[in-house]
Amino acid sequence: MEKKENHLILYYKSRLLDLMNLETASSLDDWVAVVAEVLSADHIVYYKPDSENTKFYKICGFYNPFRHDVELVVPSGKIKALKTASQVVTNGKLQKDPYLKQFNIAFFIPEKNMEDGCLLLSIPNRMFGELSDADLQAFVRESRNFLQLKYELSVVEADRKRYIELFQVTGKFHSSMDTDTILAEIIYTLKRLYPVFEYTLMLSDDYHHNLDLPIKSLQYDAVDEMALESYVNGQVHLATVWRTNETMLYAPLRGKQGVYGVLQVITFANYEFNRSDLEFISLLANTAGSALENAKLYQQSMQSIEELRLINSVSRQLNKSANLKETVDFLMEQISSSFNTQAIGFVMMENGKMDLLEGSSPIFEEKEGIRYLDFANRSFADTKESLFISNLNQRFPGRNYRFSSLMAVPIIQEDDLKGFCLVLHEAPYHFSFDRFKLFQSLIYQSGMALTNSMLRERLEKMVITDHLTQLFAKNYLNSRMETSIGEDEQGTLILLDIDDFKKVNDTYGHQVGDEILIQVAKLIKENIRSTDIGARWGGEEMAIYLPGVPLQTGVQVAKRVLAAVEKNTNPPVTISCGVSYWNKEMNETVESLFNRADAGLYHAKSLGKNQVVISDMEMKAN
């Protein structure tokens, strides 16, 4: 049988899930504190390399500065000398270094697109007996997954702040028709988000501007060719000048009718502008260009504010909601009210297959609706480009589509199609192009939230589910029973054990034994309600808790499961069951309920097995 996961690793995973609450904005210090708690560490230091990979810097730690001499910077060679093929290093190598010998274990935790971070710890010797090599590797893996997910969530949060900032600055742009106010707001916004950069506005007009602003004319003799090229072709350009150790970005101030200048951003040569930086600066520059246009474009700019307000509202709500169904329901409501749709479908891709999310319009569960989903899926498989079709029947004569107007936007992460959202309306030309662009922004903004919600639900399911049987885990059962005893009027517990299971393993092998466990678990799930809890108690023991169910009904359920197991397992096996019951007058606890069910199970075994026995207290009461 598959080895059960170490309880410390399970507890560690549970604590990491607690840290992923977006509203609390957990830090690396919080993570290190959790590691210290789980491993009973005396002191911990987490180091990461610089961009040149010459030094490791202390990022965070858990230690007493009066007792532990912790270095803020460690030469890269000292850390790298520890690293082997394994991501876990114990006493031997650490003891060779005067500084590192205060620690007795090191974890190298790989991070995406970066050198491994190094977590140095001093833990009690007893922990080495409780954690196997596989457990230590699992600890590294879970740490890596947590840091990666935390990084991805921080990217989402950074994007959200950029959009909020953009929304606010756009409002200021269009609350004033004064050019200097608009230009000043561009600079102040960038300095708030990127305080170490230098900025210059190169303008094509002949107006006299505020001398306090970093402005120069594009006709100025010293202006470089890259700025002129950006102005002429209206594109963002990047250039690195190693002689001056500078990287320069040029973003055109582009309006609907022309380009009105260029924003120059200067930073140090080693800085790499990521996609979000480029998108934000470009969007800010374009927004400024629109604000510099004549009054004719003012109303169009107001529409942009409305759209950004929607994106901002959606972003805030998505960051509050961790539940996938809540996320989908909220997006459905926003899309329906903003775009006046007749059908909305959210699809996530699972191993190349479409998974229609709960809450999508019922039409997509029918043959007619699946046509549209298949059409969008094939299109995204080819190009990953959004779809905007004003008249499907005109585009594809003879196919007789009921819905003529279609918009569909893919959810892309790392160039992989993770899913898509599709909306329909029967009337041709129902959606305008402006609405389509807003729809794109909404889905791009919400795509990460959807995939994170799905990932979070999978992680939560892993924590509360037994991997082999897919029944609930013992800890989850205990928690649900404790809640039921506090809230319900009564309940029944069935504890069951597969008879002569050792003989099954000895006769057929452990693989067949695992199959028997899976078969019995499946039969349990088929014979209980969705509100009941079927759990793996341990080994070949399983449990069923029936909240709000009286004893007689519970006994009937136990007998039904017993009969199903005897009839439907291959090779055939039988089970023995012990049943216990509680109500408000009995002052029961989870432990006492289990003890009485276990006594009933023991009695069933001693009476010859393959039967249901009610605990003594229930028999006397009845």
C-alpha cells in the first residue's frame, strides 16, 4: 500500500494554505515563522543570490540577535559549495564552515527563472528521526510551490495596483484640460510606482510648459535617434548603452489622431523591463497622449474611465474571493450587466479537454451550445487570438447559427491555453468593438484569479482527501464531527473494517489489496448522501459519519454498505461494522463516539465478522 504522508508535512501544507489568504498579505517572515513552528527550529535564515550571482543576501530570518551571529551577506561560493545533487544538505558539509556550523540542515529551494534560495536551519536532533529523506524532499517541494504561488499572486496584486493607479491618474487627466497638470501627473504617477527611474517628456508642440517639469522639445539638437524613431512609428523602443551603464525606454504619447511626444524612462543597464512594466508604461503614455488631444476626444476618454472602473472593481472583488464558484458567479453577474449577453460560458482546460464551469449558461450543456464551445476551442488551439464575430451566419453561410454575435477571449498563462470565456447574443452586431476591448481586459484581468481559485481548491482537496481511496482524511472527519456535535440534534457513526484483509494481501498481493480499498471506498460513496462524510480511518479501516441521522437509519445504511461490499467486490471480501449514536441529551465527544463504535466493531469481529453491531450504550437505550 502507498505510504501515508508524514503528519508534519500535512501540517506544513495546511499552514501554507493559511498564509495564502490574500487579505492578510503574508510575507516571507510569516513563511519562515511557519517553518520554525513546524520543524521546532531554534533559528532560521533565508538567503537569496543577487542578480550577478556573486553574493547571497539575507532576505528574512527567525532568530535571537543576541544569541545568534547572523551574517547579512554571504559569498556565493560558500553557499554553492554546500549544494549537491540533493536539495537537502545535513550536518557534514555545514560543520566544515565556521559560520555555517551553527546550522545542522540546509534546504535549496528552486524558484522559477532564478537561482535557488538557501534556507539554513538549526532543528532538534529528534526531527531527523521523524522526517525521512522523502519527507525532507517533500518539504522542499511544498516550499517551492508556496513561494511560486505567492510570487504569482504578488504579480496579480502588482497588476491590480497598476490598474488602480492608472484609473486614478486617468481621472485626474480628464478632470483638467490644463496641459501642465496632465504632464505633471504622468511624472508623479511613474515616480510613485518606479521611484528609482529618471523621466523626461519629449514633446512635439511649441507651447511653453512649467519649467519645473522634466520637459524638452523633440526638435532639441541633442535628442537621440531612438526617441525620434519612437515618435515617427508610434512604437515602444528599448536601448541599452553600456558606456553610460543605462537602459532607456521610449514610449510614444500617442492619441487617436497622432503622436504628441515621447516619454523617456532611464534606469540602470542591468534592469529588465518585464511585460507588466512595458504594458503599464505604454498604456500610461497612450492615456497621456489621448489627454493631450483636442476636446473632441474628451468623451472617448471618459469611456475609458468607465471601463477602468469596471476592471478595478472586478480586480478588488476577485482578490477578496478564494472560492471558485463565487469567482465565476461574480464574473457572470458583471459580464451579464456590462455587455447585455444572452449566454455566458466559462471553460477551463483539463488535459486538453474542456471543463464547463458551474454557473455557465445551460445552453452550453446542450448540443447547440457545444457547437460554439468547440468552434472557440479549435480557434484558440490554432492562434490563441480573441474572437470578435458580429454575424456568424454571414461569416459561415448555411450553418444556421441561432446566436449571431460572439465574443470569446482565451485565458493564457505562460503561452498555454488554460481556458476561455465565451458570450453570445442572437442579434447580429450586438457587441461594439469598444465593448469587445473591455471584454478582453475583463477576462485578462480575471484569468489569473480563476486559475488561482482552481489551484487553491485542488490544494485544499489534497489536504482533506486520502490519496488512494479519495475518501476524506481522518482529520477532516474529526473536524466535521466536532462541528456537527455542536450544531446538529443527533448523528450516527459507522466504523468499518475489511475482514481478513491481511489474507487478501498475502494471497493476491498489495496491489490487489489497494484495489479492494478503492472498491470499498467507491461503494461507500455510492451508498451515502452528499452531505454524509465517508473517510479512511487508517489501513483497512474506514468510517462513515451521518449528521442529523437517527440510529435506526444509520444501522440501515451500515447494512446496505455491508451487503454491497459482499456482493460487488472482486476478489470478494466482507466487512464488519460498529455503530454508535449521539444526541443532544448524551453530552458526547468525538473521541467517545469513536470509542463506542470501535467497541461495536470489535464485537462484530468476535461474533464471526461480516455483520453490523451497535455499541452497548445504544442497545441499552433502545
